[in-house]
Amino acid sequence: MVRLERLRADHADALLAFERKNRAYFARTVPDRGDAYFADFPGRHRALLAEQEAGVCHFHLVFDAEGRLAGRINLVDVQEGSAELGYRIGESAAGRDLATAAVAAILRLAADPYGLSELTAVTTLDNPASMTVLTRNAFTPTGDTLIDGRPGIRYTRRLPS
């Protein structure tokens, strides 16, 4: 069981703690956010909320069956019916199919109420878990890419209208 909550101002403290706790874990497979992200987290959080309010992004926190913050999942760069999907599941929740369930849940939100018709996602080639999550959710590989200089693959998923 997974629950998504749209990002809110009162999530700031829990989200910062989650990001700090999982920083080294995430850096193994995705580009590190850098020290500036943590140094100005309150400002960054406010900026994310402003982007969400403007409708250019949709940010969500992922909670596990026990109600613990387990990750985050986002739809960014929303334009002309499409967006890019990104997600992070914390180390303590990894391997429990939460990412697969969270992506399935965001697919439903992307189609309705967000009105999107297509999502893209990218992952590095050394992140087979993420590739599995995407293929389990009917994303199809559409080409090679570089992610901060690391070889990766781009995926696409059409959504029902």
C-alpha cells in the first residue's frame, strides 16, 4: 500500500530530514543534489511550491503502509500535455515495490486530474531497479541519453485520454 500526498509547506521539515538521511544512498545511482540544495532548503521548498502553484510541476511525497515518508515522486516541466517523471525511494523502503506502486499511482493522477497525455523518464544504465519500475509500468525505451555525463536511457509512456 502506498499513499501519495501533494507537496505542501508543512512537509518541509520531514522532506529535508528524508533527503539528508538518504543523500549518500541516492548519490550511488542519481546525480547528487549538492550542498547548496541543503544549505538553502527552505528557499528551495518555497520555490517548488511556487512552481507547483503555477502548474509547471506536480510534486508528491510517497508514504508507505505504516504512514512513514518513504520517497518522493514528481512530474516536472509540464507543457502541452506532457511532463517528465522523477522519483526517489529511500534506502529503508527500497526493494518493497513502493516505487512501482508510486509510479502506478502517479500515472493515474497524471491522466486525471492533471490532464497529461504523455510522460517521459530517464535513468542511468547502472540503475536496473529504476529500469524495472518503468517497464513494469508500461514505459517503453525510446533512446539513449546522458545524465550528468553518465550513460542512461530515456523512456516514454502514453496515458489514456
